Amino acid sequence: MKILVVQESDWLKRNPHQQHHLMDRMVLRGHEVKVIDYPIDWPKDETNDLIYHREVYDNIHKVKPEANIQVIRPAFIRKPALNYASLYYTHKKEIKKQIDEFKPDIIMSLGLLNAYTGSKLAKKHNIPFVYYLIDVLYALIPEKAFQSIGKKVNMEAIDNSDLVISINQKLLELSEELGAKNTILIDAGIDLDDFDPNLDDSNIRAEYNIAKDDTVLFFMGWIYEFAGMKELAIELGKNKDKYPNMKILIVGDGDAYDKMVAIKEEYDLGDQLILTGRQPYERIPEFLASADFCLLPAYIDEEIMQDIVPIKLYEYLAMEKVVIATELPGISKEFGYGHGIEYVQKAEEVLETAQKILDEGKYEEIGKAGREYVKSNDWEAITDKFEKALEELIK
């Protein structure tokens, strides 16, 4: 089948999410995929150009080197507010172009504005439209004034959908609240061969001066202001003598990266706070192998975090790592209790919680329970469900 994916995030630079894993694997199964995306981090570009001109990228893959996906990036105006107005028209034009030339069997969207236009055009051309709900997108709009509009647009796109696929139970409930008529749950997945608990960690530990008796607290991904990592680093900075063998290892960048660098200097954390910046996805299992505890200590009252279940949690658990996370509704509903995740109320509790687990000798028991809980979420099984859902929709 031919699948046209439309989203309002960066397919090329952002770390692999569910859609990347699925689409790479769908291509390897003989399906053809094209993606319309948007460079969401454009304000950080070092350019004074007013117009971002249309670009096309061929032979793109995110997790499977044999995959071959074309990514199309329509033009837009590089000015706040005008970027949304221009995006609406250029993405609409591009979707029309792809309907005429690519002739997709399915249009699948993960966005807001282009989801709305995509759903309308799909209905007009009698093409099944799938909304893939992996996040509360309207809550992620930087401009608070636009969030209520974003929610209405989201509801319109969902109302126009032939099928809404959610990746966790909380998002499934949200999709129903937003008006989904036909909705199914397909969990996130893991490549169990890549995320092997027996991977060697010696190279990473040697590279970053991590001793055998050091305890590594690991975080990967985009470092949001609300990720809790600033608070954790400050807590370690204040208690270096109490936790001399605790090290925080952060793989990724983001909004709070520069503040993390400043905290490292202010509290003289040296190699107790390791900031690697962004790393190739292929190295992530190796980094994970070096971890003892994996973290998601985001602000517990942050609206954006209420319903999501990041894919990295499955990868953490697959590696038999004990996860310490704030007790966010989406996560606690998805994983429950006693399945590899230990909950805290705030980031400042992470150090004490980790030390307690080690002192009580519970680490191995908790880690194995996590691996056992997620072992059925292999990506090939998830792709089977996804492929079947699309084929049935076409029929």
C-alpha cells in the first residue's frame, strides 16, 4: 500500500518515535511511504531568511538502514504566527500534490493544522484517513493563546477520521473525549534484539570516566524545562558528599541544555554530571547498558505530561533497568505498579529512592519484573497489528 504521513514535527532531526519505527518497518514489508513534515526548531536556525523554501529528502531512514522514505518539507514564513498561517496553505497544497501524483491508499496524520486539511482532502478524494495519537499536541503549542484553537482543530481532524490509533490507554480515553468514533489501541514497541540486558557497557564507562562501582542515573531525549533534570542535578550538587558514587548521564539536548551546563559549573559537578549532547540512535542501547537507573522525573503537574507514555520507557524496561519516574497518570495507568517502575513525586526524591533500592537489595527483582512486563511489545508484533488495521480500513 501507499501511505502518506503528515506531521508538524521534524522527521529528520528528532529522536525516533513510534511513527519512525513503524514506517521504516512498513517500507521493509514492501509498502511505499512518503512524509510531509515541518522543521519545528526553525527559530534556532542561524539565518535571517524570511522564507523557508520547500525541500525534498530522499532515501531517509531512522531505525532501519534498508528503509527508503521520501520526506517533503513545504515552504513557510519564518515569523511567529505567520509560520502557522503559511504552513496551513503550503501543507494543503503539498497534500493535494501528493494525492494527485503519489495517489496514496491511506493518509495518516500526527499533526494539527495539516491533520485538519489532510482529513478534509482525504474525505473529498475518498481516501481512508487515520489519526495517529501519540501526544497531546495542542498542549505543546509554545504560544499559550493558540492552544485552545489547537484543541478545536484537533477535534475537527479526529471527527473527520476513519480510524484513530492511540499508543496508550490514557490517550485512547482522550481520543474518545475529543470525539473519536472508531478508535483502537496499539502499544509502543521495542526491538528486543537491540535492547539486550547483556550488552557490554565497558566502552561507554571508559569513555565517560565511569567506574565499576559508580551508580549511573540515566536520562535520554529532549531536555524540557519541566523534565526535572535541573532539579535533580542541583540536588546532587548539594549532596555530593552523601552520594559520591552517583553520576547523572544525560544523552540528548533541548530547551534546558544550557542551564544544565551552567548547573554543572555552579555546583562543580565535574564528571558526576555527564552531558553527551545528541547521539546517534544506533548507540543508544550501548549507553543504556551503562545505566543503573533510568529516569523520567518530569513535573507531576505539567499538563503536557499527563497522558503520554514515552517510548523510551519500554526501552529502559527491556534492558532490565530500574525506572524512577514521577507518578504521572498516563504512565501509572499504562504500567501499573510492580512492573519495573518506582514512582516519586518530584525529581529531588530520585537520589534517595535509588540509594534505598540498592541498600535493600531489590534492584535485580525490580529490573527483571520490568523486562518481563514489556517482552511482548516487540516491534514486529506491533507492526503486524498496525499493518492489519490499515489493510482492513482500505478493504
